Amino acid sequence: MESYRLIISRPKIFIDWQVAFNQSKIMDRILIHMIQVSYPKLNWSEILPTIKNISPSSVKTIAVNLEQPQNLSALLEQLLPEFAPLTLHRCCKIAKSNGNITLEEQKVLSQIAIKFDLDISKLDR
């Protein structure tokens, strides 16, 4: 019986892994919007250390997509609610990485928070 359950659960694990992988790519593309508003005048080599510190696994996707980001609203439609808190947290870390949160950064954070009914004030904890 144990073997039988294991065989049945493998496809579910594989599907979950695929979902998580695809969601991580969407999260990375959302991070691009925060990077662009947080560092509008810096080039990739100047931004890279911050990204490596906040989300090392995102570096490649961000580098490839930084110049032509997808629409933020469309990306948020694709993001599953389970991945929204982590996305908001990472965006907040990027926004705070250069000091105060600007109005443009707040707009991105608010858009994520409103879409997924998340409390931004809990990010400071």
C-alpha cells in the first residue's frame, strides 16, 4: 500500500513544482517593476548587488526582462494568491533598500496589496 500511495502522489508533486517554478518567474517579472521605480537612473551592474541580496534566484530572469517589462496588472492577474505575500515582501525590501519609499514605489506596493487584500503595515514587523 505504501508504494501505491507514493506512485499516485508523484504527479501531484510534479505539478506543484511546475506551478511554483512558473509562479517564481511571474514574481521576478513583478520585481522588475519595483526595480524600475526604485532605481530609475541606475544601470544593471549598479542594481545587481541589491537583487543578489534580496532575491538571488531572480537575477537571471530580471536581467533578461528588465528592458521590456510586462504589464504589472497582467502579471498580478497571473500571480496565485499563495505567492502574493512573498512577492509583496520582496518588492518592499527593494523599495526600502535605497532609503525611504517613494510615491512611485508605494503605488506598486499598493497595487499588489490591494489585488490580494494584503496589509502593507505588517511588512515592517
